[in-house]
Amino acid sequence: MIHVKWGRDVLHFPIPPPNTPLGKLRADLAEYTHLPPTSFKLVHAGAVMKDDSAPLSAYKIRENTTIALIGGRSTPETPSAAPIPRPAPPKQKEPQTEEGTITAIVAELDRVRTTLLPDVDAFLRALSHTPTPASDAAPTPDSTTSSPSDPPSLPRPTPVDHTRLSELLLQSLLRLDALHISGVDWPEARQQRKAAVREVQGVLDRLDGAWAAR
């Protein structure tokens, strides 16, 4: 099976043969989700899969691979769900120099480190300290007295929290992918971009791994 993350849903499909073109998988997903094939992007391992004529083996699609479907129409929100903030779209004008590209990469990575990473770390701490049912009972006299070193209680993480952080990290990966200029060979910028993608993908893997193991 392969797993496709679409908003808050995770779709499961039998894994196609390795020589299946990406375009066939895209068409199958479009038919299932009722989205136009050109309205969404498919992201795997931090990179957008762009060449629909390439076989799935070229993208290292294997058993239990997870692919993110980004764009198109979002799945319906429940009335009680808080809206998911959307980051600013990528700049329309790409940097024209290697120095400008590196600056944009560093800025994107710094944005993840300063605005998303603290939220992910807080989410993971809350997830690891999720109270058991017994802890939800009324406090006893002894339990109302705590030492100054006791950690404060953390709110229980919700699927909405996980989806919000996951989507923001995926959007960051898309912005990094957009900084690649086809046909231009800038070794330092390429190395910086790959390192940034690995770091952001690592944060996303930690988030999804902890949520799946909860």
C-alpha cells in the first residue's frame, strides 16, 4: 500500500508497479478526489514530483511510502474546527542570482526554526505528557501541592493541531522547491537547498512519527 495525505485525511491505495508513470497515479488520485489533475502537487521526501512521464521507481515509491497531496480543494471543515492558517504564497519572481537564492533559502529555514520548530517541539512535549484517564479525576489535597520544579500541565494535542503544523511544514518544503531554477547550476545554492529540505523534512518526520505512535 501507499499512503496519500490529503488535508486531514490519509488515503490508502495498492502500490502500482514500479514502471507505472507518475501521471497514471496522478490521474487515479484526481478521479478519487474529484480534483482536476493539474490542480494539485504531489510531494514525496520533501520534493515535488513534477515529471508525470517518469516511472514511480524514479521517485523511490515503495511499499508504505507516504505522499502528500497539496492544493486543489481542501477536505470540508467540521463546524467546530478552527481554520488552518495559510502561509504566504511563494514569491512570483524567483531570485536571479546564486547569492539571492541562498539568501531566500536561509530566510525560509530561519522562518521554520523560529516560528514552526518551537510549535512542533511544544506539540511533541504535550503529546508525550498526554494525561491518562486517571489524571482527569478531581485533584486530591496532596495533588494540589506541587513543587516549583513540576512542569506545567500541557493542553492535549488535537488532530487539528497536527494537521496545521504538518501543512505549514509541507508549504515550507514547497517554497524551498520553488527556489530551484531549472537549467542553472549553482553548487553552493544547490547544497544549501538540499540541506534545508533535509532539515525541514526531518521536522515533519518527527511530527508525523510521534503522532502515528501516540
